Amino acid sequence: MKRNIAVWEIAGFFFVLIFGSLLHFAFELSGFWKPVALVAAVNESTWEHLKMVFWPGLVFFTAQYYFLRNMECANRFWCAKAVCLLLMPLIIAVGWYAAISLLGENNFTINITLFVGAIIIGQLVSYLILTSKISTSISQNRSIVVILLLTLAFATLTYLPPRIFLFEHMDLENTGQYGILESYEGLLIFGDS
């Protein structure tokens, strides 16, 4: 069982890495088609970059459940995935703001490291929960509610962004712009370096 789950988690890492990277440029490549904004980064805010791990993760985990639903780990599946879907964006956001505070500037290498590291840690924690022998104290229903709330947030806050730092488009400086930008040109992950 552990080997099977490890293979799935490694596949999940590559899926989220590849499709998350593509989502950075998907909105621009779509000709700024607003429905694509649901899943793709529409500006250089931190929030938009969190979508790069959330949506591919959600898609992969939903497919993964179909194959693992009859295994012993099924009773821990949605808990593992809820933790992963919370953890990956949290690592990116906290890591990015910590790096900016320490360095005083955006750094492409650190941004890529955060993106890859968040996926690795998320998949590793998911694996550990799935393969643990302990029953989780978080029910499947609560885990699914957490995932649904995250899905709702990621689906709506691009279109209706709060006017706080997490949602502000940041190019080389704070711009005072939020949400979908008509002339947005995708830069490198987490902004210019």
C-alpha cells in the first residue's frame, strides 16, 4: 500500500508542478478570456500565485480518489488532501513575505524554490497522513467542507478581490491594482526578478 501511495504522491508532485507552472501564463495565452481567470493567475499578486498549486492539486486529488477509494487509506484521504491544499498555499505565502522582508527584493530563485518546496512538502505530508496507522481526528465531512470552502475562495476572490496586500498586483512596486488586469502580461513566478 505504501509504495502505491508513494507513486501517487510523486505523480501528484509532477502534475501540480507542470500544470501549476502553465497556469501562470494561461490567462495571457487565452487572450485575457475572463473565464480562464477562474484558475489562472491574472496579475502578480500573491493570491493569484496560490492558485497555481490549489487548482492542479484539486484536480489531481479528485482523480486520485477514484483509484484509492477502496484502499485502507480511504478513510484518511480527504483529510490528507485538505491539509495538503491548505499547506501548499500557506508555505508559498508565508515564505514569499518572509523572503521579501529579509532580502528587501523579489528573487526568482527563491520564488521557484518556494513553489517546488511547497509542492514537495504538501505531497509528503499527504503521504504521511495517508500511510499513518492512526485514525485522524478530523472527519471526512469536515475535510470536504474545508476543501469546498477553499474552492469557493479560489473561485470567487479573483473576480471580487479584497483590497488587502495579499491580492494587490505587484510588479516592481505596489500598484494599487487588484483583480483582473486588462493589460496584464505574465511575468515570472511571483513577479519580476
